[in-house]
Amino acid sequence: MSQFILKFLFVIFLLIPNSVLANSGPKRLLLTTQEWPPYQTYSSDTISGLAVTRLKCVLRQLEQPYQLTMTSWENAQLKVQDNEQHGFFVAEQTPIRDKYATFSKPLINHHWYWYFSNSLSNIDLTQSNKQQWKVSSKFGTNKWFYLHNKNYDVIKKPRNVKTLLDMLMHNEVDAVLVDELAMQVELKKRGMLATSFRSKQVATKPLGVYFQKKFINKYPNFLNEFNQLIPDCLE
């Protein structure tokens, strides 16, 4: 009799979905983000984009219910710090964010590019030009802090790529440091070519999801399972 019971329980165990057995995530995962075409876009009450597609793919394979919220980038990060959201995306890894959240494996890479004003004759990245140029980047981003840390003359506090392109077109700056794809999207919106401005690549940075540390402590298996499924969703 005992052997029969053990075999019966083993069959039930096999029939239970892995997601239920592991209990690796919450009833509903709360993630927040910013509008940042082409990575995250909002249209007709739908959040989509390159990064969102990959994120949804991973969560679908995890069988993890979720809710995505779009807000300002500053607010997205504050909501995770204040325990109102489980995580934010997509972001570069930084020491400041590492203090309160844990970075996933990369969902996508993005490229930092200089775009130069057409009124600028010399675009060589020399020390003398660095001291003379007026530059800008999206306020509060890693690129913004990078420029300050490198002692560039950073002007204004633009909140989006649209404003940065306006500044470039009106010769309010000598150069802007932006994400390449985001700038290409904005140029296309205006019927302009990607080659309308001279540009130079600065760096390639991985982007991932930051999960709140309290969330990771409560669901210790979640991040490992999340990371394992990312490669299947990169194509």
C-alpha cells in the first residue's frame, strides 16, 4: 500500500507545472519603465518596443503574470526604491542602482553616439575641443553623469531625444551624447536622414532589468530562472 501511495504522489508531482512547484515569483510582477523609442513605446494603451518584446517573451515562458507601468525615468526608479514596484527596465548597471536593486542579464545592447552640430568644423575628440564645446544629454541618465564626470561643459536639462535634436538643429549645442537608435527614430519622425548629422560611436552598453533587492530576497529563485530564459528571447 505504501509503495502505491508513493507512486501515486510521484505521478501528481510530475503533473504539476514547474512554475507552481518553484513558486519563484509573485502573483503579479510589477515592473515600471519610461517611454524610450524604440526600446519602450506607448500607443493605443499598449506598451511595446524592442526591449518590451524580449521582456514579455521571458515572462511568458516563466508563466509569470505581470503589470507594466510607464512613467518618467526618475519616477520609475523611485518607485522601486520606495517598494512600490518590483523592478524597472531597461537600464544600464550602475553602482548607485546596485545599492537597492539587482541587475539581470542583458536583454539588449545599446550604443552611445556623439551627434555633432553642422556648424562645427572640427569634430575631433581632442582635449582642446572638449574644453570649448557646449554639450548635452538626456537629464539624469548615465550619459548625462558621464559628461559631468569628464568635465564637459554640459548645458540645460533636456528630458528627451526630441529636445536634444531641437538643440542640435538650432545650434544651441556643439554636440549631444545620445542612444543611436533613439536618435534615428527621432530623425525618421521628422523626415530626416540618419546621416543628417555627423556622428561618432563612444561605447556599447548592455541594458537589462533591475529587480528590487527585497523582491529578490523574497523570491530567491526568480532571477536565476529569468536569466536562464533570456537567451531564448534574443532572436
